[in-house]
Amino acid sequence: MRLRAVKVLAGAALAMGLSGQVCLSAQTMNAVDVKPSPQQVAWQDLGFGVIIHFGTNTFLNREWGDGTASPQVFNPTDVDPDQWMKAAKAAGARYVVLVAKHHDGFCLWPTAQTKYSVASSPWMNGKGDLVRMTEDAARKNGLEFGVYLSPWDRHDPRYKDAAAYDQYYLALLDELATNYGPLVEFWLDGAGSAGHVYNFKKIVEELRTYQANTIVFA
């Protein structure tokens, strides 16, 4: 399990804003007129958080997966999100962001959209939900909770079909946005976009259907 500090990136957060629209450039608006929303101020006041990246790669000793790892690889014997939260809180963190799906496509919750998830792993006999466990532990320890859902997917064959994959991705987003309480932050990522043009505007609009106050990063 990796715990990574997340620096306060005020500029990036302000750029996305609540609607997902990029703010007007300095050429059309004076800097003194650019003001953060109440939600952005609240996010900045959190100070810093941590990203938790725990998945099949944890057991294969590599940073990025290529989507070929078997779900059988994921079988932690003593996973303890409560301990993660206590460590994060002791460091002064105010929120955590869990990588629910990284570029390898493996989902840490039992999604109905693909079999490439913890439901196909031996962990907890396929009945586990690491997103739920992490969210519960975060809230128990007084920490805000967010998720990282990589648009790039090196496993799912639908990635080659832009329309089909976009529908798939939004369905994953809907599950996370509706089943795991208020999300303080939602992480996107541009990795892999050379082979797929992501409709970030649509993604943020979909998120806003369920999570009006979530800060969107990157």
C-alpha cells in the first residue's frame, strides 16, 4: 500500500471549478476578479490529503499495470483500511483519495460493469469491497473521502471503441458517485489519452448529477 501526500494545488482546482468549465483566461478577466467558490475554499482549508494506491500492482511490485494481471493476484491477507486512516490522520491529513481503478482497469469494488474486479478475486471469497471499507474507515476517523477513477484502461476491450468505452466509464463513475457517500474530490488523469480523446466536459457533467460539491482534479 502506498500513501502519497497530495499538495494543495489551488490553481488546478480553480481551473476546473464547480461546473467543470475552465475559468476565463487572464486576457479576458482581471486576476482580482477570479475568486474561489465556497467549495473550493473548503477544499483548500483541508490543507493536504493522501492518495492510497493499492491493487494488483501491489502484489506484482510495479507502479503501472498493463491490464494483464489475473484477479487471482489480488488476495491481501490482512488489509486494514482503519490502520491506513490512523496513519494518514497522524500525519495531519484531512482527507484521503482511493485509487478505485488505475490504468490497469482492475476495480476495487464489485462493479456490475466488468468482471475485472475484486469480485473475481479470492480475497474475501469475492465478496469484498475495498472502496466501501476505505470509505467507512475514513469517515470513522473523521477524514473526508474521495476517489480516483482512471479514464485510461489497458484491460477492457471497449477502450478501442470510443463510444462504447465512454458509456462504460460513465457507468463506473455513476456507481462510485451514488454508492459511497459525499466525495470530497474526484481525480481524473490524462494518461493514455494519445489513444483516446476523453470527453472531460461530459464526465464532469455526469459527476455533477450526483455530486454537486466535489472538487475535480486534473
